[in-house]
Amino acid sequence: MAIRYWLGVVQLDHVLRGVAGGFAQVNHGARAPLERMGAADGFVFYSPRASYPDGEPLKQFTAVGRLADDEVFQVTQGPAMQGPASDFKPWRRRVEWDHDAVATPVRPLLGALDFTRDRPDWGYQLRRGLIELTRHDFELIRRQMRPSPGETRPSAASRRITMAR
């Protein structure tokens, strides 16, 4: 099966949980979107905000990796994340995250990405929570998230510390 590429839209605080736990979760824990993905597919998280609902606006690509296997699995969350009836059991996929990647703003890439180029309403499609990317878009985002030798940008770890304060 051919490798595909995906962009999930999640606020940064949830992205950081997923990166730390080695998983991706989209669309409030829905199973169906995750079932469309295959092992080795590329995956990028885009975070419009730091947290929901009124967190700092970010508009950044915040994590990048590859799906580790074909398994879609369900978890039982701790009490802080359970629904009113203690029934929130989200579906997830294992992801091998690039822990050296750094958050990258979307704005400088708008003219170069297939899903944004010549589309002033590009953000509207992100409301679905998950979109398929072209290989071109995935590779461009992945390269932008890798600092050049000698370049200093805040790492995901330092961003995590900043957001925790």
C-alpha cells in the first residue's frame, strides 16, 4: 500500500501529551479517521492555539512523525479527561515522533504548500480536524521543522517548559 500523509489539527497542550506518550489522537478521539491511515504514513500536527478554548494563538506545525504500525487502539483516560458519564475512551495510533523537530509557523509557508497556495480560505478545511496532505507538503513541513546546523530555535522540550509556566 502506498504511503500517505496526514495533518491533524489539535491544540498544543494535547499535541505535547501525544508526543510524550508516542501516539496521535484526532477529532475528539474518533476511530474512523485513524482507520484510514497505514503503517509508515507521515503525520503532522498543526496547532491553531496553545490550549482550548482561549489559549494563546499559535498557528504552527507542532509535531511530525511516522505511524508506527497498523493498529488503532482505544484507551481509558484518567479522571481528569473522562466525560460526564466517565465514558470517554478515545482511539489512538502509535507514532514515532521526531523529537528533534521544532514548532514552525504556517504563515511563511502559505505560498509554497499545496493545501494553502492560492487559497485565502485555506484554514476552513482544517475545521475537519484531519486532512490528507500531498507528499510535497509533508516533506516541506518536515524540512522546515528541522533546524539547520548552527540555527537556534526553541525545541519542543523548551516550548513545553514555557507553556507549563
